[in-house]
Amino acid sequence: MTSQDSDRSAPAGTSRRSKITPEREREFFDAVLDQIRECGYDAVTMDGVAASTRCSKSTLYRQWRTKPQFVAAALRSNRRARLAGVDTGTLAGDLREVARLAGEWSPKDTTLLQALGHAIVQDRELARALREALVDPEVEALREILRRGVARGEVAAGDPALEYVPAQIFGVLRIRPILDGRNADPDYLVHFVEAAVLPALGLP
């Protein structure tokens, strides 16, 4: 049995959850996500996380019965709309700020996405948790930015380019490491927005 197989099933007698503090839970979640970024999903085990956080493996199994459940909980704990506070007063300014912020997060987010790539194809719950944590909140915040631009009259409501802005910005985050071997940093993303996204929307 492989170490990954051993993580799929909890040991007998671990069905009852024990109480842990929010701070301790955060430590567990940070540890498993950091190990996934560093080693890849398949290489991470409950034993390894337990060792790095100085707890017993049974403690982790009492909280999360399998590795996929543990990782899904860790992903969901990171759910936040980091773009929600962007509001410069203009759509062009907002999109530049979105690009700058997304470029700052790119190294950690892109590494995690790549490390989970094969696992989320095989596990729907992991895929759902990843979308809920890293994708849906930011896409919705970006769509709200676009709706404000429409309301201000900066772009027509029926402009067909509006639908594809999230795919442009978030797509380039994922693809640049493959094309160029480098993350899409803030400068790259701002230039991309100015060269490709703003002209598509008819913005200066």
C-alpha cells in the first residue's frame, strides 16, 4: 500500500472530532498547502503534515477523515475575494489595479494550481473546493468591477468583450509559466491589460 493509499482511509476509531483552536487549525491548513506547493499533491501525506506541525496523525484523521477532505477544507479556509476592494473610479484604472494585485498573488496561486492539477481532474470535491477558494470569489469581484464600468457608461452593456475579460486575465496567469517559464508578475499583467484587455473594451 502506498503512502497516498494509506491517507485515503482513516484508522479505526477516529470518527469523533476533537476540538482544536482556530489558530491550530490554521497551522494545519497552512502546512498542507505549503507542502503541496513544494512537493506536489501526491507526495503530501497525513504523516508528513503531522510531523511538520508536531501533532499526532490521529488528530488530523479525527478532524478530516481523508487527505482529499483535509486539502479541500484547507482550500476553503482560504476563500476570500481579494479583488473586492478595488475601486479607482474608472474601469481602466480598476483593471490595471486588478492586474497589479493578481500579479502579486501569482507565484503562490499558480504554484498551488499546478501542484493540484492532476488531483482536481480525478477528485470533484477537490476541484469544487479549488474553485470556491481561488476562482469564484475573484471572478465575481471582477465581474462586479465590469458592471460598475457599464453603469458609468464607460463600456456598452452589450459589448461582447465583457464576457471574456476574466478568461483573459486569469488565463494568462495560468499559461505564462508554461509559455515563458515565468509567472505573470505585476508589470507583465499590467502591460497585458493595457495591450489586450483595454483595447478590446474600447478603453484608452
